[in-house]
Amino acid sequence: MSSPIPEATIIVTVHNYVDCVAAAIDSALAQTPPCQVIVIDDGSTDGSTEVVQAYADRCEVVIKPNGGQASAFNEGFRRSRGRYVFFLDADDLFLPGKVERVLRLYGEHAVGWAHHAMSLAGPDLTPQAGDARNPANLRSGVYDLREAARTGRFPVKLPATSGLSFDRECLARIMPMPEAPGIMMNESYLKFGCWALAPGYLLDEPLGVQVVHGGNLFTGRGAPVKVQSYAYLGRELYANIPGARGLAVRFAEVAASDPKALSASSGAQAMLGQFRNGLTTGERAMFTLRTALKRLRRAATAG
């Protein structure tokens, strides 16, 4: 007899978070209703693998060679069965009742994605000032951001991985996602890609904890890392999701307008070259102009 299809799947991705991963998995297993929990260890070398393997009798554990965060997302989604898919970084936590709260939103609204704010905490879970809420005091509600994705506007700030969830049908339209080493391709492809596909719900209510520490793979990283990630993201959004091409150009402009960081990343330079080659003549001219203006503004601010 086949197992019943779960309403929700939680995909926990792990790479070298030995001190955090157990708490993250425990927070996923404690959710109601019971969820399919899949833990993907992406080639950890710090002892995380042994911690993850201890949960093999309570959730689905996958140990794989390191292929980058996108590869872990793809493997988790390939194994998922839930109608709704939640992502959890191994250094973050879901608060009790999070999944149940979000599932109610899906039941009440015809949306393809639902994202919520995240509280910030230090390594010892001491609350930090600020959170990952929406800017400008936007109210919780349904947002149709397809026009924003097409034109390249950023009307809202979206949370990191652990604040994201998707209707399976919506997510399946952009999965599997392009892969790249490390975090060069990350959750931004998922959330901005789904902007272009369907309306969603933004909940200005923290239902998880984003832990900020010295080992965060993206949060707090320097400009060269982020510039290279933006270059990858711009190229792949433009190539794969027509409705997100405006956002793709914006990300590429951000990468191209920081010459100091760009000079430190040959990968970013290569990605931007490929991105430019895919533009039409008119798009390339506009991209060059806007990038030049951004560089001038950056130089004026620095001076």
C-alpha cells in the first residue's frame, strides 16, 4: 500500500552546519500537521553528516557530494510529494505552528507562493534588532508581482530561504533550477522566478528565526560573493523565465555597476559577458547606459 500524499513537504538543506542542524530538523519534525521532511546533506565535511544520519528513522535523509545549494534544492524537490513545499536552511528554525498557519493561507487564497517575515537572532538565539519584514510597513495580503518582475521593480523585500513556501504546481514550472557551485545560484531564483508566474501572499508575521553568525553562506558576505551571485541570477532568470527578464536585467546591472567587486570575480565577469550576449541590440544599449549611470552614482556617493 502506498503512503498517503502529505499536504506539505519541508526540504532542509545542509552544508557544514554541525552546531545548528539538529535544532533545524527538530523544528521541522515538530510542525503540524505531520509533514514529509527531507534533509539534504550537500557534501558536509564538519560532522554535519553524522548528525543528519541520526535522524534517518524520522525523516528522509539524503547524503550527496557537494554540488551547491541549487543542487540540494533540486534533489529535495525531486523527492518531495507534498502539495506545498517549504524550504529550511539548516542554520535557521521554524517556529511552532508555522506550517499550519501558512497552509491556512493557501486554503483561503488562490496563490502560487506564500512568504513570511523572519525574526533575526544571534548564534545563541538571542533576538537581534530588526527583522526580515517587508519595507514601508506593507500589510499582509495577496500581491500580484508579475508586472514588477517583467519591468524589473522591487516593490517588496522578500525573506531568505526559510521564509519561503510554494504551491507545488507553481514551483514545478521552474524546477529543476540551474545549478552552480556554492551559493552562486540560491533561493533568489525560486522566489523571483515565481513572482513572474503567479500572485502570492506576503505575511508580515515572523514564523521562523534566521540565525545570523559568522558562518552564514550569504548573509553578511562581501561584495564579490554577492556580485557573482547576482551575475549568475541575472543570466539564468533571463534565459529561463521570460516573465522575469526585467528583474534579470536589474540583477545584472547591480553586478556590473560595482567595478571593484567585479574585478575580484572572474566568474561574475564571465556570467555578465554571457548575459550581454543574450540581449537584443536595444536591450544591450539600455543595459550599458543604466549600468554607466549606476557606476557614476556609486562613485559620487563614495566621493
